[in-house]
Amino acid sequence: MPAYRAPLLRFAANGEPLYDSDGLLVTQANAQGVQQVLDAGPYQAVAARHPQLQLTQHWPDRLIVPGFIDMHVHYPQLDVIGAPADGLLPWLEQYTFPTEARFAMPAHAQQVAQFFFDELQRHGVTTALAFATSHPSSVDAFFAQAQARGLRMMTGKVLQDRHSPDGVRDQTEQSLLDTETLIARWHGQGRLGYAITPRFAPTSSDAQLRGAAELAARHPSTWIQSHVAENRDEVRWVQPLYPQARSYLDVYRQFDLLRPRAVYAHCIYLDDTDRALMHTSGAAAAVSPSSNLFLGSGFFDYASAQRQVMRYGLASDVGGGTSLSPFRTMLAAYYVAREGQSKPGLSLAPSQLWWQHTGGAAQALGLEGVIGSLQPGSEADFIVLNPQATPLLARKTAQAQNLQELLFAFIVLGDDRAVERVLTAQV
């Protein structure tokens, strides 16, 4: 039973932060060899419950927190980070599609997947819902790397059979056959999960969207992921393609693609009827603030999402997003909430931002109690943060009077140097 003593941050199911300045985290392997949290809390109380326990590590000047969860990231777009463009659609045409076309080559996909996971773990991200490309080889490369590292990861082959250039456009029937084959090969293998992945409504034909829904119905434990209402030009593009739909989101409803474990990135240009539909269907939003700021797409409306009780969590959206760092994403979300569509904006507490990137993201993904909280029974994916990683961070954290000030110091000043160790539940 590995046991780790250090200041410890956990989360209750309602998002309440649970902080022990001297905490103890005890783990134990289940029958599948996955380390789960056996007990966690104040050191004296937990140690008293396990008198035979031998301490594995003691980090009195560090901080143990749940591993971060990225709800939406394009692993093939690492080389697109920072590419200048006038907006979303020109950015896709000039940079993204040519970059993704290279993933037809398995060797290239394998090299990028390895680098991607190195970067994720360097930044403390232990679970991600990722887009691959339209090439099956991109999915195989992603899952092979995740499996070798024992990570809980989800991805899927992108479906895009129209309004897409050569090199990334697929064929309707073959795309669905490939998806079914990949589900059989990877879904539920260890900690891996498959995500049925229409890129977005304009790039999938009606037949492809119907086929995606049929696959989702046959495989209800899979995820669905796509984009919706990210950019005004995109919204205007969708309207004549689906004149019978009440809204962009309603397109996905008409094709039975809204359900629990369905994740839609961005969700900026929704109205209250759309948000109510997200709530009743159980679908979730992947809020991607750094991407939205970089591409000039708009602001996620936190106040309206909270009023409609939408499920949501944070996402880097690399390569539209500018960093895999959860600290950068949380800081961008803080800006977006203050400056968003509803006036006055919201001032999100640091623990709320942290929750959106850990336990709240897990809930939105349908993985509540599995990851993101460090509660007993959950998988023991956690990271060890160093409050003294940089001189300015050390100066600021030393002055923190409470948990909120400590967490906000990491959000504003932290980067990958603060992530000292990443421990995952299966190695």
C-alpha cells in the first residue's frame, strides 16, 4: 500500500475543495493492477486507521493534487501552435489541414504521439479527450502510446467526408467501417476509451452523421466529441446547410448525437434553449479559453452556463490553444469569465478553476468517482507540485494566507517547472 505524506488537495463530489496542510494519501492496486485511492485525509487520522502502514514518500514542502484532465485537445496539432491567421476557418485551411494530412504516414503519427504524451505528462495532464485525424493510423499511434504508459485516455478517428481538402477528407462508408474496427481494437482495453468524432457538422454529410449516431447507439460506453458554435463565421456556414435545425446545436440533436459522454468543444454562441438542451441531454461543453482568445472566436458565457446547469470543464484545444499547461488554461478561463457575454462577468474562485480542470471535467466526461478527485475508490492519478519552482512563485506562495491564495499563485505564476512528479495509477 504506497503511502504519500504531503500537503494534499482533494475534491468532494460537489466541487468543494478538501485541503490538508499535512495530508496522507494511501493507494492500493486492484485486481487489474490499477492503483486506487484506499484512504486520504489528515495525516494523523489516516495513519491511525492503518497502523501497519509504512510511508513511501514524505514531501512536507510540496503539494499533492489530482492529475489534470484536458477535455478537448488535438494531438496532431502540436506543430500548429502559434500559427498566425485571421480566424478559425482560414486557420484550418492554411495550417491545420495540411499538418493533419501528414498523419497518413504511420511513422509520423507515432513520432508525434510519443512527443505529445511526453508533453502532456510534463505539464501534469494525466487524462485527455483528444482528436486524432481522419487516418486510422493516427488513432493506433495515440492508443499504443497511451497503453504503454498505462494512461486513461480517449480519442477517435476524425469523420469528415465533405467540405474538406484532399489528404484529410474520408469516404463515408469506409470511415464508419474504420471507426467500428477501431472501437473493437481499442475501446475498453485497459484504461483506454474510444470517442466517435465527427469534426463538426459542416464537414460531415448527413449519412456520416447518421452512421456516427448508429455506432454510438451500438456502443453506448463510447464517447462522442465534436465542435459547436465556436465562431460566428462557422455558425453562419451551418445555417444554410441545415435550414430545418433551430440552431447549430440542434443539428446534433436531430442526428441523435446529444447524450451523456457527448462532449462539444467551445459552445460560445448558444442561447438558453441550447443550454437547456445540453443539460437535459447530459452532453457537456469543453471550454477552451486560450484557443478562443487566440483565434478571436468569442467568450464562453459562464454565467448563463451556470444558470442552466450545463456540464462543462476546461480544455487546452491545442493547436488553436496556445499551451498544454493547465495553469495557462485556468488563467485564460479566469479572464474569459470576467469579460464574458454576461455583464457583469464572474470572478471564478481559484478552487473553481482547479475543479473545472480535474473533478468537474471528470463529471462532464462521465468519469465521476473514477478520476479527478483523489477520493477513496478513485484511480490514483496525481501530481506533485513544487511551490518553490521559480523565485517569483516561491515568493508568492510563501505569502499565501489560505488555499485560494495558494492555488491562484500557481494559476498566475505556475508552468511546467512547478510540476515536479506525475504519478499515474497504472505504470
